[in-house]
Amino acid sequence: MKDEIYETVGLLSLFQGGTPPDVYFQWGGWLVERDAAEGFPADLTEEMAKDGWKDSFVDSAWSDATVDGRIYMVPHSLDITNLIWYNKEMFDKFGLGEPTTWDEFLDICETFKENGIVPLAAGNKGVGWPMGNWAGHLVSRVIGENAYDSLLKLEAGTSFSDPGVVAALELLADMVRKGYFNVGVNVIDSTEARMMFFMEQAAMHPW
């Protein structure tokens, strides 16, 4: 199945149709909570306690795999999904270094824009996750990791209209207004955006 079909209706159809897979993939967090509430996944808590299996994982892997202290998923991977690749030669040409603050980052974007270079190449066509991940990263930086984790789990009292979330997304909107992204972010895909970066048509590429 295509990923978006599997995630939205495919897996649920298998569960509800009485033909669930023995082993399946699921994104962590709220989706695990949803499935656990319906009784779809097995409770793996006791199995993970055997032979030190649980202890072989880093502690940070468990937040999105547990519900009310019970384990329902075996962590598959834990990675960084929000990096900004940059062209070192372009940075060197304008005497720029890696930014250490948000303002420094914006100053770098402005320098490239003033010199006719696209600061950031991004492609969001069809899927939404490339910019969605980066927007989420900004939210996590503004409201903090604990609040962000609660937000993703849709815990009571959290809302995407909270002032901190709105302020974070305004940072991204302001970058768009200032022209720091390529034209047509939503009409090219992530592969096309990477090609822009590789062909030195842009100085940076968020991924």
C-alpha cells in the first residue's frame, strides 16, 4: 500500500475486518494510543521485561511506544528528522558561519536573498511532511519538549491554537513572507527540492 493509504485506512481496515497482521508498522504517539484504546495491539510489557530486552533500548525510545505505562510497540528507529543541509562553499563566499541563534539564521537567509540566491529549497507537494516536520520542530523549540510531546499526544488541555504554537508557526510564516523559500514550495516534491540544492540553486535545504 502507499504510505498515506496504509496509515489512514489500510491498517484500520485490516484490524476491523478481522484479518490483522501479526506484526505491523505504526507511527508512535497518538496513533499507538488510538490503537491501544481499540484493543488492536498486543500488550508487550511482560515480553519486553524478559532477558533485559527493554533495557537494550535508549530511554527516549519509549515515550511514543507506551500508553499508561504499558508497552504496545517495539521501537524500530529513533532518528533526527529536522536537519538543515547547507552549501559550505556558498557560506564561505559570503563569510558566513553556522548560526547559533534564530536571528543569526535569519540574517544568513537575508544575505543570500539580497545576493539573488534562494536561501532554502523545500518541496512539499502531495505529502506535506517535509515542511510539516520542520514546522513541528519550530513548535518544539518554542514551547519546549514536554509541552510538544503532550500536544502530539492530544492530551487534555493542549491545543494547536495555543499562543506558543501560533507564535512558532508565525516564525515560519514570516520566513515565507520574506521570500526565504523557493517559489512553489507546494508544487514541487522533496526530490525536486534536493536537486535544487545539489545543483547549487539554493544555499540550504531543510530535511
